[in-house]
Amino acid sequence: MKMISARCPVSNTATRIGSRRVVRGNTTVDSADFVEIGVDGSGSISQVVGINHSGEDEVIRELIKGRLSGDEPDGLLPDPCRKLGELLV
């Protein structure tokens, strides 16, 4: 099992208060391959955890580093058919 994780360095407490989670991918025990994205109270992406997810490690780091908005209007964040890299454009 491969796991990647990135978190905003601001504060563990701050990133958990008022946050919501978006899960992209397959979460079944037999073939888990997903990314869980934490959005903090201000609407910024504050934490990303990937389980057996590959190919987007650098994109995930950039999502956190840039504190990008997790409140995008077109539903890109929860849609596993679209690449996370589209958020960086």
C-alpha cells in the first residue's frame, strides 16, 4: 500500500477546525485507490492524503503549498475522472 500525505504547515489545529473532506477515487478495501482532500474553514485546501494513488504526488504538494481554493464552482475537486493538475491552471 502506498500512502502520501501533505499538510499545510500553519497549524494542525487550524487545519482541522471547520474543515470538510472530499474523497476522490475508489475506497473499497479490495482495491483502494483514492485521495482525500481536506478543505479548511476559509475554503483553502489544507490537507491531502492519498492511498495507493500514484502519478500526482507533485501536484498534491503544489495544492497544499499554494493553499488553493477547495471551493471551485465546477465540481472539479470531487470528480475522480478529472486530473487534480487542472486546479493548478
